[in-house]
Amino acid sequence: MKKPSSWWVAAYLLFIGLQVQAADATRALQGVDGDVRAAMKALNVPGAAVGVIQDGKVLLAKGYGVLDVNGTQAVDADTIFAIGSVSKSFTTAVMATLVDEGKLDWDRPVHEYLPWFRMYDPVASELITPRDMVSHRSGMPRYDFIRFSTYLDRRELVRRIQYLPPNKTFRDVYQYNNLMFVTAGYLSGELAGSTWEGLVQQRIFQPLGMSRSNTSVQDSMRQTNHALPHTLTNGKLATTEFYDYQRFGVGPNGAVNSSVNDMLKYLDMYLHDGRAGDRQVISAAQVKELTKPVVVAGPDEQYALAWSIEQRHEQRMVSHGGSITGFTAHAILLPEKKIGIVVLNNLGSALPGKVGLQIADRLLGKPDKKFIASLNAPRESRQRESEPKPVAGTKPTLDLQAYTGNWFHPAFGTVAVQLVEGHLAVKFDAMTLELKHFNYDTFQVERLGGLVKFRLDAAGKPAELLMPLEVSAADVVFVR
């Protein structure tokens, strides 16, 4: 009898090994339903979806709860959710395809591609690279207020970055920044003669068959099976408005909307060195580049190019969370085990991170046996820093009408200080901040959690308006 060839034996043993591995993983996932439902109950989450893939085989793709707390339509594995900052990896994936084509170099200064681009710090302007931008080491704090307050097109937003001062030395520390990802996405579109949205569609969604995914809430809302965003106030759930990224000039930092079934295709691409079937979407070399640590992000965490890198039970874990108004998400890769995990929900809750890690722990043979109890554990309350006390009996130096009018900052543009029903208010494009007198020419703004100050010039007229628009930086100064 002819002996089987060695390659056939090896292939057969690999097949058997994979079958055993899949069976073990399926057993490990028993109990996940209970974990998800317990987390939804403890955290008041209306709807969630969970997916697990291992070596190309979907082990779990399931929805829980409802799209809308006021409705009855159930969530399933095709329900569209906003994934927030998990989108950042789509931006770096698109950039990786440009590197593969020779159109982009991770370590070439950005001003060589966008000659007009400037940072506030001239050193950063000269040296900052795409790698710096997407690993959060620009030296600039978040300045996220601009992306909720001021309507801009993307090019203009990127141009205005030069007027936002840093609070750290360039390349000194990890400091999360959405605006740098906006810039990276804008740069990608410019290099390809397209837009970030177009590139994500053409280079990621289409080749991976992610037919339920998009980069605009307008597209999501045209679908019948999309989750609605929710808020939780004093224990009461309510739907809220979608955050429209493009209206504020942003998007590459977090505008992807997707489903569990689509996200599993995306994660599986990374687990197979950038391949999807017979198609090489991103080169294997660039997949390694995307997940190679660049900067220390915490005691046991490093950050690569839109992915966090940690050790979990002696396994390398690559992950990223996402959060935007009414939604949170979490994606996890366990590369050595060829496992991808995604958890989505329609509330700003901790559920995706907690459930995602519990699933990872189950698959690694180390489930948290106290997981359900931990969901109901009292949260640690942060001690508030001592707040300044108002000086009793004071009043503004001038009549309130004297502070009204238009005030300008080169990044935030023109805002209007108005007198509304006897008190001052500052009107931005998308929001109005009510000012409550604190003392003298200082006013309290509850929405900002800080104090707004007017400075008078030598003639006693209001000359500067100081606003705490970034908690990690000095007040932003508006002038007449």
C-alpha cells in the first residue's frame, strides 16, 4: 500500500487541529449570552451586538435587545452601529494602502505632502510625520470642543490647527488627539485624489464585502436596521440625535458605522496578514507596521498606528475602543490565536470593553468568574479638586450689555456674546453656553465645568474673552 505523502499528512493534521481548536472555542463561549444580558441590565443598555471569529470561522454573531428603547425591533448581527474611534484603524489601513503604492511614507514630514500645513509649534510643523499623527505624539491636547461647536469643512479645520497651542513637547509623550487623525485622513484623500470617505469605501469596504458599512450617519439612517443613539440621565433612557461628523469637518477620527457581521470580515483581514480570500487588501508588511508599538501609552500599554498593544494572559492583544454620542464599541485581536472579537452597543456605556475582555478571557481559558458581580460593584468616585470660591457681594464692572458683541479666535472663529433674559450667553455655531455670574468679570459655565473671564483694557472696555475650551491647556483667548 502506498504511503500518503508528507504534505497530505501535514494538511490533514492541520485540519484536525483547527477542528479541535474551533470546538474548544465554541465550548469556551458558552455563557456569553448570560454575560451580555447581565451587562445590559447592570448598565441600562437597550441594544448590543457581539461577534467572534477564529481563523476565518464565525463562532458567534448575535444581537441582543432593541434598536430603540421606544420600539420593539430586535438587534441582530447586521444592525448598524456607530463604532466611534475604532474607525481610526480604518484611516491607518487606508494610509497603509497608500504606502504600498509608494504614495505615502510613514516617516516623511507632512509638510512635504501638504506644503501649507502648520502646527502652532514650529518644530512640530517642520518634523511631524504621518506616524506621529496616528500614534498620538504630536504634543497637542485634544481640543475636542471644536468638533462639537464649530461647523467647518475638513480642509479649513486642518488649516486652523496651527492656532491651537500644544501643552506637551513634540514627540515627548502619548496624548490622544482626534484632530491629528482628521489631518491624516485629509492627507490620504489629497494624495489619492479622492476623499477619506471615498478611500474607505473603495479600499476597505468593497474588497472585504462590508456591504452594511458606511462613513456617514445619513447613510445609516436610510437603512431600516440601524441602532439609535441613547443617553442615560438619572436612570432614564432616551434616544438622542446622531452626531454628524462631516458637518464639523471631522470623520477620519471616528465616522465609520458598521455591523458585527461586517466588522468580523474586517478583523479577519488583520488575522490573515491583510488578505481577504484571494485578494491582498493590505500587504503583510504593512499589517505588521500598523500593529507595531510606537509610543508608551500607559504602565502596561503601548500604542501602534490606531491600535493599542497589551499582554493579556501571556497573549499579545491588539485592541481599540470607540465612543461617540449614544454609542460605544470595542474591537479586539488575539493574533497568535487568530481570534477577532467585536462588541457594539447603542449607549455611551462600558459594556463593549467589559464584555469584549470577558470574551477574550474565556477564549484564553481565564474567564472572570466574578464578572457579573463586578458589573454591580460601586464605582470609585473621583475626588473633585478644590474649586475657587466666588467673592460674595461682587458684580460685573460694567453693565452686561458692554460685554456683548462678536469675539474672534483664529481656530474657533467668531462667536457672539448675547444678552438673553437678563444673563450673558456665548453662541457658537452648534451650541450656546449660558454664563452665570461668579464674581467681578468672571462667569461660570456649567457645560464646560469652568470659568469664563472678561479682561478690560486700559480704557476700561472689554478687550479679551478667556474660555476654558480645553481642560489640558490654557484658556482660549477671543478678542474683539
